[in-house]
Amino acid sequence: MLETSYGKSTLNSLKNTENFTDSAIEHIFEGQVNARGKAVGYHYKGIEGTSGNVIPGTESSVNNIGVYKAQVEVNGIPKTANGGFSTFYSKNLSPQQVVDAINEAYSNCELKLGTRNTYQGVANNGMKIDMFLDQSGKIISAFPEE
């Protein structure tokens, strides 16, 4: 599997991000420490120099679409939600391809039964993507289902 790395400046040139909140790109591609001091996000490993890191030895094997999970930390703070795991978009996708897949899933997303604000849609390649939306319907976070 070819693994490509992209500079952080790539995030500034992403197109078709109108459906995303201002902080969603950082949340998805870099990870964040929220107001409560918790590590959140980080769902794409291919950007160099981000706050997010995969904890060595925790990566799962990839599924048929290239999705995998791993335990993460952001700014040295281990993620605690979901057992410390984030799901990750395929290493074969560029950041723009990730945004495009999220937009594809957003266009057909529906509220997941039994949740208050988790929506799920399907990208053109069959990848199921879960997302959280703000009150205006913009994407706060979007991550692949393992």
C-alpha cells in the first residue's frame, strides 16, 4: 500500500468545504484538544506536523475500503472517548478525496436510529461515514465506520 504524506498547507487549499464548520477540517485531519482538555478527532494520518499522533502498535488491519482504527493522542493527550480509538480514512486517499467522500455521504445522510445527533451517509466507494452536524446542518466531525 502506497502511503503519501501531505504538508499542512494542503488543508488550506481544500475545495468544496462549504458543508463544514470552520473547525471541522482541523478536527478531522489534525485532531483537537477541546475546551474540557480532552483529545478529540484525528481521522486521517497523512498530514505531516499535526497535533494528532497514532500511538505505536495500536493500528488495526485495514478493511476492504482501507479504513482502520488506532488509539490516538493529540498534543500528547491520549484520547479517552471510544476507548481511545479513532477510525481513519484510507491511507490511499488524498485529503481532497476525503473531503469529497464526506460530501458524498453528507448528500445522502440520515439520522442514525437511537442517537440524538449522529448521521450516517455512504460515499460513492461504499464507505459508510458517520457525522455530527451543528444546528445549521454543517459538519462538525465526520469519520469512517470501521
